Amino acid sequence: MTQNGQERPVVLEARNITKRFPGVVANDNVSLKLYKGEVLALLGENGAGKSTLMNILYGLYHQDEGEIFVKGELVRITNPHESIARGIGMVHQHFQLVPVMTVTENIILGNEVTRGPFLNRKQAAERIRAISAQYNLAVDPDALVADLDVGAQQRVEIIKALYRNADILILDEPTAVLTPQEADDLVRVMRTLTAQGTSIIFITHKLREVLEVADRIIVLRSGKVVGETTPAQATEASLAAMMVGREVILKVEKQPARPGAIVLEVRGLRVRDDRQLLAVKGVDLEVRAGEILGIAGVQGNGQTELVAALTGLRPSEAGTIRIDGVDVTNATPRQISELGVAHIPEDRQRDGLVASYPLTDNSVLELYYLPPFARGIVRNDQAINEHCARLVKEFDVRTPGITVPASSLSGGNQQKLIVAREFSRQLKLLIAAQPTRGIDVGSIEFIHNQIVKKRDEGVAVLLVSAELDEILSLADRIAVMYHGQIVATVRNGELSREELGLLMAGATLDRSVSIEV
Amino acid sequence: MAQAATETGIRPSALRLFWDRWSGVLVPILAVFTALVVGAFIIGVTGADWQAAYIGLWEGAFGSPRAFADTVVRSTPFIICGLCVALAFKAGLFNIGAEGQLYAGAVASVVIGTTLQMPAIFHIPAALIAGALGGAAWAAIAGFLKARTGAHEVINTIMLNYIALRMTDWLIRSKTPYILGDPADTTGARSRLVAETARLPGIQVGSSTILHLGIPLALVLVFVVAWLLYRTTLGFEMRTAGTNPHAARYAGINVPRTIILAMAIAGSLAGIAGAIEVIGVRGALSADFFSGLGFDAIAVALLARANPVGIIFSGLLWGGLLTGARLMQVRASLSIDVIKIVQALIIMFVAADQIVRFIYRLPKRKPGEETQLSKGWGG
């Protein structure tokens, strides 16, 4: 897909867009053109201004300066209804679907086909089938959205936009929630769409996908366009360098692991989720000092509940958890933490930070009661401030000060603060859940190196990640989790990316996999 | 992402920075001002002279040492109960039960004050501690129900208010046998008088006003609550459990225990307020004693945005409005209900602060956090 887009008509153009938020210029004189039938990848770190720009194009924000042209016409888009009317559709990272409704109902929501006062579901379903056939977007119009897997829900979102006659699609981090196979399907869908004249803006920070699917690539950094290139001219390394403004080592440098004694030992663990369904169905695993065990799997296969049970945040129904030989099954989070267990939580906004608290309070979130941060029940603010200042410096947390609320930091810097806090005490076991989700390349590199450093200091690391690339670059051993069970445990390198992807999707491999315990 | 759709996009100017820093003070002040303006219209509509009314209100509340002393005495329970509501609020609990906790504390202090005999140096603290424990126990019921069963504290504290009020009524009015009631009081409307040794000492101002020891105690409590919330680990636990219970659990904080404790501490404050009214002002408890004080305390806390030091001022305002009402009534021949209307307007404007911001063209409050800046953009 390297056709020369320049000869085709421009369907969407942004000229000199500037958007300021208090204290920050989110978009600084940004210009871009989208040609008919192309995939334009918009690449950038968190906070680079990608989402702001797309929200301006979609009518959720309004630019302070600059102009937008849709199909050659100067427009002023003030709300999403207008952008939809002009053929711009957006698929958000978090789907905007109603789970208890059918696919058809979701798609026609807000745009109902009526016959008198009644819905004409049949006619709508016919149109959905037609769109689904035309663009090869397999989905059953009568299925309930709650019953669909993530890939199918995403197709529903795309059909929803096409149903409203969108010919410009904005896809915001569409692959973040997909298995490698589902991501490949999405790439095929994008090709079909562009072949039939739809133009796509594809927002991502995954370099591999950009090179695979884009026709042109625009890189944003700190609100500015820093470069425009094509997959033919670019490499992962050159794109990463453009994104962060310096060379980035994409492969984590690490020595072979020297595993020691068993630190975490889990036997027959069964855990229920919020709906009281069995989410972890008899998991056995062990992690030794000085090694990283990576748990690969598509989100929602029990990893969240597994980590919650290991850290004391969720009761386990059966089985045992031992840390350094101590039975901590159903122990409290504090008992577990005091054994030298650090937890980088999956949902940093919800669990890892108190958004309105200053960095200082967040830097002692679970250490606040211990000396030197408290004398008896009285807090020692000076010790807390010094501790926080040290973490901010050592972990390069970019912040105007230590008293600003955590919510004012970018995602990557919030995560660095959490990692800094978790690493700031004597550790035996590190449980890191999605440690780099949604953060920028520079921060990812830093956090990865810190995790490896802890491993080399003899800490046992349990890494849970939905990013197969992250597992592959960090883990010494890999356990694949599917439907609440560990379906395979292998040494890193024994299986290819594709084979692991198949296991993550629930398939069995033709050749036998050596399951080591 | 979509959360920040209401961003105003105003450049950070000096005005903006000033606003960010002072909006917590400006909005309540502007709300009070707006309420007074609207109140003036209402007074005008009733045919009275609004200027005379407001001058009367001011003089009645702050115009003379005597008036000011009255205001201070009247404000004291508002301040302490405001602290009660604010402390619970900081722990994420909406305590509607200050009224019931006042009665529970007052009853406990009446029991100690009427039955025990000991020197004042022990008797006064004993009566105050009894009040604190009574309020704490009453509030802890709602805290326990919330922590263990998830039952909402708003419902439970309201119900506990009714129970406390009716039980107090019965304790006082029961004649067979007399429990707290005073056989010497023919109306049967009040309890026995507490012993002189349990009465709070004070300075007499004018004929009927006594600036009692409860007033400095209220100020001490303001700083105790501020210290507890912001300088102790317990306060950190309460605020964390209130702000983000998920993070609190992650941090190893025992959230149910913290909820019960926060309710108990809050209740102890209301209980102390109840005890002070008994042993400091009237010497006895009557059934309609507090007549909504515990509910007004919610308004006092809200007006101060749950800031302990701010509660001194909102409590004084509340006490002042009530104290000045009498003179306002005389000067402008108004119904005292007008003051209630002004109070209601103040609360409306504080609660619906977007209206105040709109009237005075102030920046909109951003969703969630005023200081939250970065969540609106970025890939």
C-alpha cells in the first residue's frame, strides 16, 4: 500500500490548528491532509496531542486558531452530530455500546428508522447486513452486544459509523484491546474499506502496525507535527526516534536469568469475578527469585482476578498462595505488602493513585504509616516531601513540582511515580500488571529497564501484560492464560509470536508444547 | 477524553491563576451576596423596606457587644456540628445524622450531669466525654451498617434521627416512672436540671447571655479536626477511603474499619455540641431542643466546603442570621421566615455554584478536579 496519495482528492484538511488548555498548548499550529482512500497513521506519545486533534475534527473540542476543510469546504464543527453529518465517523478506544442491546439496536441508536411511532428493526437489520457484506465486517445484527467478543464489538462500532454514511473514519487506538489475530483481521477490514473509497485516520503508538497498514505517517510530538513519512522510508527505530526526539532502544538489554529459590507459589487457585463467575479456574504457577514470569493473554481471561487474589484485593475460593513459604491465601493487602510484595496495578487511575492528592501523598500511598513517614499517628511531612522529591528525581517524573495533584501528570509520568513508589522499599516479589499500558515510548523503555534491574537484584517478577511484545521482550518464562487457566508455560523463545497468539486465542498447537512446571 | 469536552480553553492568565487559587473562598461569598440580593427582592415584594430589614439584621447580629455575644453563643453548636458533617464528608460519608447524634450526646450528658455528684473539675469533662461517646455510638451504628452491609448512610442516619428524637422525647416526657423528666416541671417538657458542678463556667454579657467555655472549646475542636484530617495517618486513611476507596484498599487501608471510625469521630463532635448546649446554655434538655440544628450543620459545612477553618466563618454567618432575625423582624415588620428563605437561597447558590459562576462570568468548574489538567488530551 504505497500508492502515491497526492494525486487523489483531499477529503479532510486541517490548517494551522492551535488548541490551548490552561498551562499547555495541546496542538501547536498543526496541519494535515487526508486523501481519499488512504490510511493516515497519526503517531505520537501520550500527551503529544493526537486525541486533542481528533476531538477537534470530531467536534468535541473547538480549536483556538486554524481552519478545517471537509471535502474542500471550510467548516466549523461544534458537535459530533455535525461531524457525522459531514461523513466523519469515530471509533473510540473505549466502545460506546450498550451491552444489553442487540447489534442492530446499538447501530441505529440515535438514528432510528421508524415506521410511524415504531422502530423498523427489520429494515435497519437489512442495511446492516448489506454493509457487513460490502466491507467484509462479519457480525450478526440480532446478537446481543454483551455476547460479542471485543473484535466483533469493534466491527459493530465501525458499522455504526458506516451506517451513518461516514466516509472518513477516525480509529482511536483500535488495536489496544485486540489479540494479534484480531488485529490482523482489523488490518484486512481497513484495506477493504480504503479500497472502496473510505479514508481512515489511524491513531496508535504501536510502531509495527503503523508500518504494516499505513499509507502515510504523521508524527506528533508535544503538540507539533515533527515529521511526515511513509512506511517505505521509515523503520520502527526511526519512527520511535521521531516520537520521542531521540534514539530509543526498542529491545530491552538483559542478561539470561539466574533463577533462585521459589518466591511465589500458587496451587489450584480459583477466584470469582464481580459477577460471581469463576474467572480463575485452578491456576498453578511459581515464580523464582531473579526471574520474570510473563503472563500472556488477551484481557479478560482471568489475569485481573488472578492479580487481585495474589495481592489480597479479592478473595480466593480455593487453592493456596505462598510467598516465601508463608501462606497468604486470603491475607489482607497490607499483610502481603509487608512481606515485601510490590504491586503495580493494572488500573493506575483507580487503584494506583489518588488523582486529587499531591505527588507527595501518592508517593507514600501504602507506606504512610511507617517510619520515617509517620511518628506514631502523626505524619512527618518533611520526610514525605524528601522521599517524594527523591523518587521524582531518580525516576525522572516530569512534573512542575511535588505538590501538584497526580491528575496533572501525563499517564507515563503517573506510571513512573507508581513504579518509583513500589520500587522504593525492600522487595521480594514484584507483581506488575500492564505496567506500560497507554504510556509513551520513553517511559516504557525506562520502566522496562527498571523491571529488569529489579530482576537482576534477585526480585521475583510476575509480569501480566496484554501486549505480547512486552512479554516477549521482558519475560524469561511465559505462561499463556486463556479462559481462567494457564494453557501453556514455556521458556521465552520456545514459541513464536504467532504460536503464542494462537494459544492466547484458545487454539491448540499442532506440535506439542513442553509444559514445564 | 470526552470528559474534558467542556474545557473552556482560556489561556492561563493572571486572573485565571487568581481564580484557581481563590475560587474556594469567592464562590461562597458570592453565593451569600447573591442570596441577599434575591432576598431583598423578596422582602420588597412583600411590601417591606429591605434596607431597614438588612440594617436590622446586621445590627441584631453584630451591631453591639451584646448582639455579637448572642451570635457567638448561637454559632457555637453550628460550628461544632459543621465540623461533624465536614469530617464525615472528607471520609466520603454524607452524614445527615448530626441531629440524631446531637440528641444522643445531649441525653448522655444529661444522665451524667443529673445523676453523678463530683467536683466541677471532673464533672464537666465527664459530661462532655459522655456527650462525645453518646454521639459516637449513635453515628457508629450508621457507619457499621454502611461498612458491613453497604446500607447507605444517608438513609440510615435520617432514620436514626427519628429514633433519637422520639426516644429523647419519651425519656423526657415519661412520668411512670420519671426517667429524665423533672417532676418539679409541670409542663413535662424538659429534663431535670444538671448539677451546678456540671455547668460550663462563662462570662455574663448583658442580662441573659453567657459566653461559656464551650466557645473556646469549639475553636480548639476546629484545629483538632484540621490536625486530625491533614496531619495524622488516621486522617490520611479517612481522606483516602473517602476520595478513592479502591486506592485505599490497594494501599492496605482497612476501609470498613475506617468508615466506622470516621462516623464515630464525626458523631462524637455532634455529641459534644449537644452536651455543650445542655451544660453550657440551658442546663437541661427539652424535646424540641435542637429543632433542625443538625440539618443546618450540613449547610454550614457545605458553605465552608468542608474546610474546618472556613466553618468558623460559615457557622458565625449562620448564627448571625438567626440572631439578627429578631431585630430585622422588628425593624421591617417582617416574618422571621424571611431569614429562612435567605438561608435556603444561600444553600441553593452554594450547591448550584454553576449559577454563581454564570452570573459573575467566572470560569466553569472542570469536571471532577479543579486542578486536573492533563487528562483532557493526549493519545
